[in-house]
Amino acid sequence: MALGRIARLGAAIALGLTGISSAHAAESNEFNQLFDAMLGTEVRKPQSFDARYDSPLSKTVAQIADGSAGRIGVYAVDLATGREVSVLGDQRFPMASTSKIAIAATFLEGVEKGRWSLTSEFPLMVPVASPRFSSSKAPVRPGQYMKAIDLIEIMITRSSNPATDALLAVVGGPAAVNNWASRNGISDFNITRDIATLVRDDGEVDPAQRIDVRDSATPQAMVQLLAGLYQGKFLKESSRNVILGAMERCRTGTRRIPGMLPDGARVAHKTGTLSNTASDIGIIHTPDGRAIAVAIYVTGQGSKPARDAKIASIARALYDGYQQAPARAYANATY
């Protein structure tokens, strides 16, 4: 560690021990960034509501995302106004199957560059039974050949793992997806293993108690991914429509982001589930024309239904809160 960074961390810790008021928000944020950079596997809980959450919506979301029964991370941006809400938005959580959006985007970039097409056929990568942790990569075998457009459809709408690993193998594995994210300015994002290996070895680390940087991202990074796709920053409109269209047809997670929203709410989303963790990321469209990019990661809480309910409650609070807030000073914002 550099001596200068240690000194700054010490000063920040001193501030934390004496109590940080809202007037010291900048110092508090610096402390969080230094803490994560130098002690990134430690778990931080949300700060007190008065110190960090400066709007009724932020405070409401923070209260729902109480981390006493397991870490909860939330990041949301109103893409019409640029208004953000964050609760542990800069802390890493297991991506699980929410990473499939980035895998699809990496493949579609290859389509745009002429490397393959949406009608190109590739085999499903079907897992072969093997003991946990018995190899660095779980064995798979080629299965049924399917067109790429159909692989994307089932990997997003049904969260098919064999379809995901098929396209992951085509693009060049996790490193290729990480490279795509990095080139597009998305940091705090890391795919380490294919899905077969991730699922086989699931449960090694309890995400409610410890941060594992493997196959993880921050909620903020995932909103960057969603916003960039929605705003056309990363891919052409035709490719964007393939991903967002499939997300609108998502069949998993009906009790997560969509669970408590009004019947008329339009949602494009992708879920993720692993041991003691559940997540959902997506775009929520409100009747007043807003598009809200949302990433919600929940650990612990005692059960899967409880984790799902937390996601649904947070999504509803965001949906209601953004509509009640005046659209001011941020018109035509980009993220």
C-alpha cells in the first residue's frame, strides 16, 4: 500500500470514529472508496439515513434495504432526469445470471462486426456431473444446435445456462466479456467462470457475510450497463432491440421487480439467483414517460421468498417515488 493512501485512510477512519454529519458527505464518500479499494472483501452496512440519504425517496429505499438480515445493494437512475438513488451501490454483489446481459451484448457486438450472425448455429453447452471444486472449469458436452437469436432468447427469458455457456464459448470466454465491459467504460464488473462452473461450485462463500470479487459487480456498474444499452451507447438499435425485447419477455422473477408494480407498468428485466442471494436488474417504464434503470441485489433475509419480496418492495418504492418527484434541472440527461 502507498503511504499516502494509508494516511488518507487513517484520516478518513478518524472522521468515521468521531461521527460524520451531512456536511462531511464528501469525506464520507472518500472513506468508502478508500475502504473498498484497500479492504474490498470487508462488508459495509448502509450509513445512517440522516448522514447519507438526502431525499425522501432515498430514505425510503434505504429503510426497505436494511442490511441487518443480509446485505442489500440498490442503484437506480431516472434516465429522463439523471436523478440517482444508491444504497451500497458501490459495493460488490454476486451477479449470478444478471451477467447474461453483458454476455449477450458481447456476442451482438461480434454480430455487428461480421464475426457471426443471429442465424449462426451453435451447440448448447450441457453440464456433465462432477464433484464440487474438482476442477477449475466444470466439464460440459455439446448438445442441440440452435440459432444464436434463439440462444439469446432462452438465456434471457428463461435464464438457460447451457445457452449462456454456448455464447460465452463463442465470444472467447469470461475474459472477452470483461474486455467488452472495460472498453465501454464499465468498471467494478468481473466475470470469472462460465455458468456451469459457477453453479456447480455455488455456496463456497456466503454473500450475506463476505464479498467475493469473483463473478461480481456493483449495482452502479449494472445500471451503467443497462443505461448504456437503453440509450444506444454500446450497440446499434437492432442489437439493442434484441436484448431489451428479450428482457421484456422475461419469464423468471415475476415476484421480483414486477411483483408489486401496477398491472400497466412495463418492465424489461433479467434475474439472478444463487445460494443465499437473489437479484434483478432492468428498465421500468412509468406512465409519465420515465425510464428508470434499476439494479437490486439482495442477500440473506432468511429465505428466497423474503429476498424476492425485498426486491419487489424496493422496485415499487422507486416506481412511486420517481413519479412523485418533480422533473427538474436534469432534462434529457444521459448516464
